[in-house]
Amino acid sequence: MTEWDMGKTGTTATVPGETASKWLRRWDAQQERYVADREERFAVLCDVVEAALVDVAEPVVLDLGCGPGSLAGRLHERIPAAKIIGIDADPLLLGLARGNYGDDITWVNADLNSPTWRQNVPATIHAAVSTTALHWLPVERLAELYRTLGGLMGPGGVFVDGDHMGVGTDPVSALAKTVGERRAARAGVLANEEWKPWWAALKADPALAEQVEAHEAWATEVSATRAADASTHSGTNALTVGEHSAMLTDAGFSSVAPVWQVGDDHVLVAVR
């Protein structure tokens, strides 16, 4: 057992490469239904991390709530010298990540909703990223996560989050949501597979029986502790960009601002 295996919440069974790649392609298309400019968002996230770490010889980057590894994989391609650590609580999604992207990226099965995830990372990191993941954390847990990140980074470290975030006032927030919806219509992604059908099809794939069993065991545990089905993906803390910025400032980050936006879809950057 390596140091990266300690503190796991469950086991992660690797999915065979061809099967993982098939489901990753379908995952990416499904996610674009909700984030029409997803690839551009990824590129911006990678731009920020690459520029911030240009003088760091062996950077360590966390991908928080990495799912099946879409962002972690793109970061590895962009910054091959970096140690990329993808963290997620779902053993099935991590199995897809490992099967598709391999072990050049470190995959950690840990729950960001519990402070024990900190046991799985080095004492010092240089960057942390997330995309369409942290909105499900309760506000107090997210604040704790931000404080932990602030403590793990030295000056110049960056946190970069891509997600849907309100812009503050109700009239403008409604308009921002409309802008996002119309952008999705123009991009032609509204006919893409939705979240729940993707999960239903995945669970019905006989090639994934072992991984689905592990996922269901994890989901049952989550349901017992949070009174929620782990694959409904319905939770949101509904924080605005301003509220995220204030929490990050309180966590010790010296400069916080969005660097990219389409409607209510943002890339928010915090510099330690």
C-alpha cells in the first residue's frame, strides 16, 4: 500500500481501458449538455495553472471531486512534470478514470465532505482545481475545505474552480442563467444525453458489474449518512461568485476574482 492509498473510503476497481474510454466519451458529451463551453473552460483552467506554476520544478496539483478524470487528464497533458492527484468519493468514477488515463495520475478514493481527505495528500501543494463539483458541498464544509487548501499552499499557490455560480442580484442572476441557456442552444448540446440516463445506462453495462456493485455500496453508505441518493446529483449550496470570493479571502487567499465567464458559468481564481 502506498502513501496515496491511506485513508480511502472504499476500494477502486480499474475498468478495462476500452470500456473506460467508451464511457468517458459518453460522459464528456453528457457533461457538455450542462456546460456548453466545457472544453474552453478546461483550457482556461489549464492556462491559469500552467502560468502560475511556470517556476515550480515539481508542482503538486489536486483535482477535487475529479469524477472520471476529465480535467486531471487534460492537466497531465498540459503539465506533464506535475504530480496530479485526483480525489473523488465514488469508486466507479475513479475506476473509469484509472482505466482511461492510467496511473501516471494518482487517484485517491476519499470524500471531500469529510476532513479525512487531507490524509491522502502531501504536506505542501502548489495548486488545486475543481470543475462542476464543489457546488454540492454544504457551505460550512466548503469553507473548511478552502481553509485547508490555504494551509497547504505557500505564497503564489492557486485554487481554480470552474462551476455555475450566481452573480449576486436576482434580476442579473436570472439574465445570466438565460445567457447560459441560449449559449447551450446555439452550441447544439441540448439534445445530448442527460445525467440520469447516463447513470442508468452505465449501471446496466455487464462489463461494469464489479464496479457498479462498489458504487452501490458506496451510495448506500452516503444515503445513510446524508439521506440522499449519491447519483441524483441534485444538491447545491447556491453560493454566488461574491460569496465564494469572501470565503476564499477568509481562508487566507490574497487575491480572488473570476477570469472567465459565460452566463452563470465561471472560472474563479484565488491566489495564495
